[in-house]
Amino acid sequence: MSVSSLAAASGEREAPFYRSVGNECGLFEQAFRQRLPLLLKGPTGCGKTRFVHHMAARLGKPLYTVACHDDLTAADLTGRYLLQGGETRWVDGPLTRAVREGGICYLDEVVEARKDVSVVLHPLTDDRRLLPLERTGELLEAPDDFMLVVSYNPGYQHILKSLKPSTRQRFVAMAFDFPPPGVERDIIARESGLAAERCAALVNLAASLRAMKGQDLEEGVSTRLLVYCATLIQGGMPILEAARATLVEPLSDDVDVQDGLLEAIRATF
Ligand code: ADP
């Protein structure tokens, strides 16, 4: 059954808007059907999270999203004993819930998490698809409709924080990038309500700002920030003011770099 017919059959919630760039929806669906884990790589704000939300809704599966950070441990994913009303009770973490009940578990920025997380992910990402819960003595086998999706941003990862080959080679991987100009224009127009030709001007501007990446900037301006900018303009804010708040201040604190960005913005508008 295709994804769309599945969604129709299960009468699930409407999928959030996602404009595909290639065959990413087909690849996601295949991975889901074949019970393969998926790794999404790409810069921040280029549509990875939206894509996962979209696919989970299309497949009619619950989504458990975890934004990983450097204090996140395996127990945050699997669960822990908590004191509740004078009793100690085991409470499943999001990963365990997804394994028990079926669904998609999305670990955003997985490289940020503590090292013990990979110990939990390894048996889940080979053909055993097992989640051992040492604390409860359980060994859970993932159902067919469990899927693990992780993302990371290769751009700004510290070398010590990139994914180890032994981990990354357990995933089907997909590279994301900022969408091609026409697609990005449509996304921004759809998300912000701003007229398409005005969004096209923002996309042109983004190309010159992204060209500054590496020299002065760690990351190029994201689709997300362009949507913010268009949203403020659509709300009535003057263009330069909106651009400063969304395309300059979030990108850099360095006054010289900011001046460079402002110059490119003034040259466009
Ligand atoms: P990431 O997870 O890669 O950091 P998000 O998925 O949160 O980025 O994307 C940020 C925003 O950009 C979304 O909220 C959405 O408004 C917009 N966006 C980016 N790519 C797309 C796309 N292909 N279709 C629809 N919206 C998109």
C-alpha cells in the first residue's frame, strides 16, 4: 500500500505541509516498510524535522521526537524509575514507548547526546531490533511498525562529535540541503503567505548570504529564517528591519560580519 492510501485508510490527521525535493518520501516509506533505520543529514532549518512530521502523519504512525543535547543519556530515552505517590514506578522514555507501542522515534541532533546512547541504539538498528532494558530486566523486540530516525548536522559538528562509523553504518542515510530556488520560494510563500515574487527576492538574497558561509559565517541562512523574514514582512514590518531581525542578528554577533550581511541585504532591496 502506498503512503497516501495508507493515510487515507487509517483516517489519520492531515500531514503537515512538506514540499519534496526528490524522492525522499519514497525512500522514507521504503525504509519504514523494510524496517530499516534512517539517518538524515543536513544543515539546520532545511526541512528535516518537517519531513519526519509529514511522513509520520502520512503513515498514520505516532511520532516521538527527542531534541538531543549534551546531557541526554540513554535513560532519558529508555526510561527510569520515578517516585510517584509514595511508590516507585517504572516510566517508559520516548524510545521505549515507540518500541512497545509502535511508531516513529526521531532523535534530532543525535550526535549531541551522551555516548551511552549509542549502546542502546546498536541492538535496535541491526536485524535483531532489540531494546534491552537492564533496569526492568526486559528485552523488547521492536514491532514491524517501529522506526528509528536520527538526524545530525555535519556542518558544524566538532570532529569529536561526529557519528562513529560503527553507528552511522547502521542507517540508511539521506542528505538534505536547502531546496532549489523555485522550491524554496514556494515553501516560503506557503508558510508565510507573502507573495511568491517577494519570496523569490528573499531566495536570491539567501544565495548571496549563503555564499558568505565559511569565510565569515559558520552556517548559511536557513529556510526557517527566510520563512521568519517573510512572515514579519507579511505582517507589515519594513523589509530592512525584518531582514536585520531574521537574517543578520541570528547569524552572527560579530559587527563586521553583520555589516557585510547588511550590505548584501541593502544591495538586494
Ligand atoms: P531542520 O529540522 O532541518 O532544522 P525544519 O524541518 O524545522 O528544519 O525546517 C524549518 C522550517 O523550514 C519549517 O518549519 C518549514 O517552515 C520550512 N521548511 C523547510 N523545508 C521545507 C519543505 N521542504 N517543505 C515545507 N516546509 C519546509
